[in-house]
Amino acid sequence: MLRERINLIRRLNIAIDLLITAVSFLLAYSIRKNYSGEGLVEIGPITDFLWILLIVLPIWLLLFTLHGAYYSQRTTPIISIIWMVLRVVFWGGIMLFAALFVFKSFLVSRWFIGAFLVSNAVLLSVEKIAIMSWLHIIRKKGYNFRTVLIVGLGDRLKEVKDKIDQHPGWGMNVVGFVAIEPTQTNPTTYGVNRLGMLKDLPTLIHQHVIDEVIFAIPIGYIDRIEDAIRVCEEQGIKSQIAMHFYTPTIAKTYVEDMDGLPMLTYSTTPEDVGKLFCKRAFDLTAALVGLIIISPLLLIISLGVRISSSGPVFFKQRRIGLNGRVFWCYKFRSMVQNAEALQEQLETQNELSGPVFKIKKDPRVTTIGYWLRKYSLDELPQLYNVLRGDLSLVGPRPPIVDEVRRYEPWQRRRLSMRPGITGIWQVEGRSRIAEFDEWVKLDLQYIDNWSLTLDMKILLKTIPTVLSGRGAH
């Protein structure tokens, strides 16, 4: 009966999603049909476009299924549900445009398709918020709940029980716990009744109405629960393992699927594929457009470097990128030709602590090089590195090879994200920061708090910082 009810709810959810998608399609058509903006031609009757729904609905259903929209989401935050909807509409839009291109439907109004995608994202988000809010309300009142049996001991047991108690909207009712150690003889622990020992689990499942079993145990007990998990599997009972085996201080924890093999993952860097895709897409677009727009400026600087001093126009240096990858970083040459060879003679004048080298009045800098460095014009060729994938527009500062060799272990974490042309170090400190540790902490602050919004803020702050020439040398 329970499985049939779950399947019914899943089918209703699918039907509502597809219905709202069709409604948003009709709404977008109505808006486009009745909007006579300048330069917009009148479109044909709705019957000329209904065939597009035959493409849209299967694609949307596939994407929602792949994103797990039709599985239990009791413990999923609403913001995550909305982000899932936006990802589905984004990728669905890309697939729709690809399909229209394949079918050579060039006359379909892009304004119409755009209005459909926007209205679809809004209506689906409202639908998900409304359903989740309604379910939270009725679960708090004691309806639509699931009975949970916890297998565990100690702090792990308490942690799971507390989480469930803190979120009544999840609709989870703990019926009791199963002891895993003979010493667990108390009839009640943390307000949960002891129903039996681990060996009693098959009998307890028959005696009580159990919707799911949560195993809340330390890592050393994993081998003891294998048979219990198999019992749950055989009898169609959902089982979960509270995999809080290690408490990270920096890394975020999540579960990945390696071709059917579940992997408990700890990662200190952003792992949201959708957001990282947007970051890379923006990098590519901005770098390509930027190089085209500033190409006359690049030519003028090249001529200036060539005329001002002997040597090549460009300076290339081996830098360390993502997770230790070595790449050639390109800049306009701002120093004399043998600048790297002369650095050893100037080491005593270094004004920064740690493995980096900086001095204000560096005698190796050429006349034009001073102005290039002051306004960061020497770094414009690094847009080519962005196109190659060596750099991002925003990220930690790309270090040189010798610098990395002298890193302390904690400092190497700054290599865990693709380096950037600009970053927090650029807009907050540049060369005014004398302590290398502070420099690194700024990069780690960026990694730990990364978002697309943060990238935009840094890019906007970079413009006045570069134009003013503050802290550059």
C-alpha cells in the first residue's frame, strides 16, 4: 500500500510539472502574440507551435528525473529545490535550441522561447515552494509522516534524533532505537525507547510499522550492520547510513555515485557543476570578447615594448595552476631581458615575507614597464591563458614554481582552485600586503566563500583598483 501511494504521488508530481510547463508555454505565446514591440513581426496561430511541446515535455521530464525531482525530498531545503528547477530549465533551454537548430526551425521567435523559459522557471519554482510549504505544514500537524527506526549508540544516535526533532516539517516519527552493543541496556536513551538488539531487527520490522531505518554508528561498526542493511533491502525498507565518520574543519561533505558505488566525499572546493559551468562559460565569453575589443590597445603596447627596450614583446613564465598543473603564463615584458637572472642579486631588498619576491623600486623595470605594471596592462595577454583554461578571470594568484616549492602544507590549499587574473588579493591588498601568510589567507577566504556573485563583486572592484594604480609596483 505504501509503495502504491508513493508511486501515485510521484505520478501526480510529474503530471503537475508537465501541466505547468505546458501552461507556461501557452502563457509565453499569449504574451508574444499580444505584444507588438518595435521590430517584432506578428507570429502565427498557436497550432503552428504546438509541435515544440512534443520536444519540450519529454526533455523536461528526463531532466527532472535525472535531477532526482521525483524521489523523497523531505529533508531537502527549498533553496536547493529552486536551484534544481533553474538547472532543469537552463539545460532544457539549451537542448531545445539545439533541437530547433537540428530541425532548421529558424523562424521560431527567440523572444517567444525566451519568454517561455523565464515563465517556466518562475511558475515551476512557485509550484515547488507551494507544495513544499503545504507538506511542511501538514507534517507539523502529524499527517503524512514516516516512521523511523534508528540503529545506533552514543553521540551518533543523539545527533540523528536531534536533527529529526529540530525539523518537524520533515514528517519523521522515531518509533525507537536498536542497540548495537550489549552494554546498551537502558530502556530509554536520549528520549528514545530501546526496542531490541541488532539481531532482533528482522523481528522488529514485522512487529512495528517501519518506513525507514537509519544507521547512526561510528565507522568502526560498519562491518556489523551489513546483514541488517541486507534485511532492510530484502523487505523493501528504506535504509540510510548517517556517515558522520569524520568531522571536517574546512571540507564540505557529500555523497557521489561512482557507477553505482556510493562514495562519501570531503571537498574543500566548490563542487556545484552548474555554477562552475557558468563560471567557465563567462570566462570564455569575456576573454574572447575582451581580446577582440582591446586588440588595438594590445598592438599599441606591443609596439611600445618593442621600441622602449631590447628583447621580446611578451614575457612567459612557468606558473603553477589547478592542483599543481604547470603552465606558461604570458604577460607583456615590463623588465629588462635578463630580469630573472638578476633577481638573486636583489633578494636582500625583498619587501615581502615568505617565498614571494617584490620590491617597490625594482631596477629591472623598464620605463614603459613601470606604467604597464602600475595599471596592470602587462597582464592583458593573460586573457589568452583564460581561453586555454590555465586561468580564470577571478581566482587565487598564480604562483611561480620556486614559490610553491617553499610552501607550508596549509598554504598548498590555495592551489585547489583555478588561479585567476584578479582576486581578493588584488582588490583588497595588492602589494600593500607585506605578510605572505595574509596573502594566502585572502586566497583561502575566496575559495571557502566562492560564489558567482562574489566573482562579479571582485571584477567590479578590480576596475577602480586598476585605474587608480593603488598598491601596484
